[in-house]
Amino acid sequence: MNAMPGMDHSAHGMPAKPAKPAVSLTLKEGEALRELPRLASQASDAGLFQAKLTAAPTTVRFAEGVETQVLAYNGMAPGPLIEAFEGDRIEIDFTNDIPGEDSTIHWHGMPVPADQDGNPMDPVASGATRGYAFDLPAGSAASYWFHPHPHGKTAEQVYRGLAGIFLVKPKADPVPAAYGDTVLVFTDLRLGADGAISENSMVDLMNGRVGDHVLVNGQKNPVLDVPLRAKRRFRLYNATNARFLKLSFGAAAMTVIGTDGGLLEAPFAVDDVLLAPAERLELVVSFERPGTVQLQTLAYERGWMGPGKPNDAGLALLTVNVSDTPGEPMPPLPEKLGTLAALGTPVVNRRFVFTEKMGMSAGGMEMGFFINDVAFDMNRVDVTVKAGDVELWEVINRADMDHPFHVHGTQFQVVEHERDGKVTPPAYRAWKDTINVARGETVRLLLKQDLPGQRMYHCHILEHEQLGMMGIVDVTV
Ligand code: C2O
Ligand code: CU
Ligand code: CU
């Protein structure tokens, strides 16, 4: 049971502790930015992270007298944040307390064994507990996340609140500690007139669900105070089902230092960034002038069918107040952050073609999302690859909207983008597990799976994944 706000749990006249909200979700603007709650390890030995995670419904109050049921891990939504180090062993007991629904925990982007990766083929029944165990290999430091992946329920369980952060840190970090390390996780929320999280409509299924409120760490446009000339490290997570976030910090200079799979070789200055659903970016932002700057959304044309096209330009997601007085002098960002291994020459080329079908039939509106003309079938292996082989995957979008492509179990490197006959290399070399494939675009990428077993690849607009835009790659030894 969660404590009711205002209820006095103190015994024998001890002063009552202020009631902690069960989840950090709030629609009040202008509150101080909160850090995501952390999940502590219960193991006493260094090198082992042991904890329990329970997914369950919990109640949050967005307004007086209105109670909204959300889903939360250990009462936290979004969250919790798990922090571990390269070389650590991870052991997590997961309990599914969602009434009447299977769930799983999928470790998005992480190199975990296939049978520990929370695939739809390995459901955890309502009321059941299972352990997930894996080791974090050397070189795996990056900004990962975790979320449910049960067959047919992933989209709904995520928009109802289940999304946590998994940071793997390196033993030695080239980014100055003085910059801090702040996770900013974006989710979006839509409530019905009754205050409940509304269910997906037909338009949501077609386009992916886009909420009414974009939240940062569960808060609406929170405030962060920094001293003049501060540099801050931010890890941006797009944990929305389907919202494309084109973002700018206004007058504050942004430098990309990392992506889904860890640090770049060298910092890369940008004016804005595009974060498709499930993508992550590490940024260093320099606050050189006193005053207020905002992290804002910019217009982005992602393709939309039917009514209700969201106006996603000009939303303030985070307000930063830069003081008049300088703080501690900041060490410079190193010119070199690390090395990115080259994957080498591919031994196989494969094509994955995204299409969508929309139309009326005798039975009503029909809608389908396909990869290579077929919808997902849990009992069908779509592709077989050999562990350790480097492959070139060509992902072709012949649909009317953008589809972010994601593959489980590994990180890949984009080689080039092609659109209207024009081929362009990516702005920087990077490890990625999710890449947006824009309308009419082809993305070529190099990838290698090291661990055997079945892996999913899919569009990370979760409604499209649910409607069939997913396949299975079987990795054999
Ligand atoms: Cu976040 Cu199957 O993915
Ligand atoms: Cu994944
Ligand atoms: Cu899609």
C-alpha cells in the first residue's frame, strides 16, 4: 500500500516525515528539476548489483480530487535509475504485479544474453517472479534503459508509466566530473476527461500515441539553476511511444558527446538534435550568458495520418536560470573522448523494407505495418545470422511516415543515409541501437551480434511494433 498524502504514520509522537509522492509525475510547471530516484543495490560486494523490481499499478494525483492510475516500477514512474559499472554482474528479481497481464523487462540496447532480454517469447505472468542475470562487459558503458516487452501489451504498459534508466559507467570517465551527469528522460502523458490515462484511439494506432504533456523526469517544464559559465552533461532519453523530439537549448551551445551506445570519439557541436522514440544522446551544454534559456522543441515533419496532428514546435521542456555570478571554473572538454572500433567488411547484405497499408474493407478500417511484407509472428524466424559475422543491413522506408528502427542485443554503426538519390554519411561515427528512418529514406548500417539466441528488430513507435512492424533474428553459433 502506498501512504496517503498527509496521513500521519509516526508512532509515539515522533514527528511525521513529509509524505513522499509515490511517483514523481506532476503537471505543475516551474518546480525544481528532480533527479530520477535511484535503485540501490542490496549486495554488499562491489562488482555485484542485486535488486528487486516490481511492476504494479499505483495512484497519482495530478489535480485535487482526481486520481489517476499509472503503472510503476517499485512505485517510481518514470524510473528508477540503475547505475552500475563495466565489469559488474547484475541480478534483478522481477515481479509482475500488473493484474491480468503478462509483462517482461527488456534491457534496451544492452548486450545481455537472449534468454535474459525480456523478449515477448519469455513472458512473466501476472503474479509471477523471475530473475534476470547478466554481466556487463568491458566497453559497454552507455546510456541504456529498460521497459516491458510483452506480446501485444508493450505500447500500453509503457504509456501507462513503465520505463526505467540503466546507466553503465566506465571505470575511468573522460568527461570532467565537474559537469555533473544529469539524466533527462522525456515521456508524454495524455489524460482523458475522467483523469484516467486515455486508451489508444485509431489515430494513435496509425501514428503512434502522442501525448498532451511532454514531461521531463515526470515533471512539466521544471527549472534548473546553474552558475554563469557552467558546463553541464545531460543524458537525453526519448521514452515516449511515438513522439519525435527536435530539440534546442536556444542560446546555450550544445555539443554531442555520446549516443545510444556510449561516447563518440570526439565532441561534435550542433545547433539542434533530433531524438526519435527510444534514442538517447549525451550532450554537454555551456551556459555562457546570464539569464534564462529553455530546452525547447522545434518543428519536425515526421508524417501524420488522419486528424489530431500534434503541434510539437515551441514547447518549453526545461527552463535553465543562469546566474550573474560565475561558479567554479570548468575544466575544458577533452578533444578526444575515446576510440570507436571499426566493424570491418560485411560478409552478408540484407534488406528490411518498411511498408504500411491503410484502407477500408468490408470489415471496416484496415491497417497494417510490415517489414518485408509480413507482420510479426512469434513462431517465425525471419532472419538467421551467425554470431560474430559483420553484416550490412539496408533499412528502407517506403511508408508515409518516419519509422525508428531498433534491434536488440547489440549496437550498430550507421554507414550512410540515402534519400532522393542523395547519399550522405552520418555527421559522426557512433554506436546506435535505434536509428530514425525518415519517409522515403534508406539507412545502411553495419552490425554484428555476438550472443546466440533470438532477438527482436522493430519500429520503436510502440503502436507500430504492436501492429506487426517487428521481426525475429535468430543468432546461431
Ligand atoms: Cu526498446 Cu524491443 O525495444
Ligand atoms: Cu530493445
Ligand atoms: Cu513505425
